[in-house]
Amino acid sequence: MNRLWFSLGLPLALSLCLSHAVAANLTKPGTLPSSPTLTSCSGVFSDREVFGDVQVAPNRNCTLNNTAVHGNLLLAQGSSLIVKDSNVQGSLKADAGFVRLALSGAIVGGSLDAGQGGSVTLDDSQVVGKVNIYRNTGNVRITRMTVNSDLNCWGNRAAPAGTWIRVDGVQTGQCRRL
């Protein structure tokens, strides 16, 4: 492979690799790859790589351990999600009525939106996009967290608690003084 880089030059070699990768995913010549799949999570996913969105179905529990999600993570009403040492390339959306959302050692490449649910625990994790935590009835705990955009909290039954938080954007509402 190194000979390819040196003999063709980096731009041409990258172009060939990308063309080959796209061609491998085509359903028939001249078409685009099919839309990402939706994977349902109930139970535990460990040491796994998922291409497409992952959804925790209503009234189910899901734990992701050392898992890479190449898509979004969706948490339905009545469900709980624990994400440990995992990477989500898209966004994380918790629908109204979720029971529990907990991140530990996780990276979310998009935004995180958790509102009108139960408890939220964000520990030793990073979110690249905005974080919105609002109108939750359970405890909200944010510790050793990096947010590369804005951190917005409002209307939670108990004010969020936490320490060691780095926010590159603005902190608003109940998270303003964290």
C-alpha cells in the first residue's frame, strides 16, 4: 500500500481509494449506496461496530460497551441507555419519556438532546455539537465533560450538578454556573 502512495502521489491515491470504497457499496452501477440501516438495541452490544442508526425501542434497555456507531443514536419513550467507552459519529436524541441516559467515556460526534425524560448522567465524555438538557424529572449530573459547542439546560426539576466541565461555546440556563 505504501508503494501506491509514493508512486501515484497522495491526492490520486486517495481518490482511487475513495472511488473503490464507494463502488464497493453500490447496489448497481451508477446508483448511490442504499440508505443506512436502523439497528434496534435491546440488551448489551459489546465490542461491536454498527453502520447506520441505532434505536432503543420503547420500554427497552440498551448498553453499548466499546461500540462504534456510524450514525445516530435514538432513545425512545420508556427506554434506558448506557453508553460506555463508545463512539457515536452522529447525534444522540432521547425522546420525551425516556427513563435513563448515561454516558461514561463516550464521544458523540454530533449534538445531544435529552428532554422531558428521567435522569441524565454525563461523565468523562465529549460531545462535539450542542448539548440540550431540558425538563427532566430525574437527577442531571455532568462531570469531567467536554462540550465543543453550547451547553443549554432549562426547566429540569432539580438543577444539574457537576464539576470539571469544559464548554467551548456558551453555558445557558441551569448549566450557566456549572
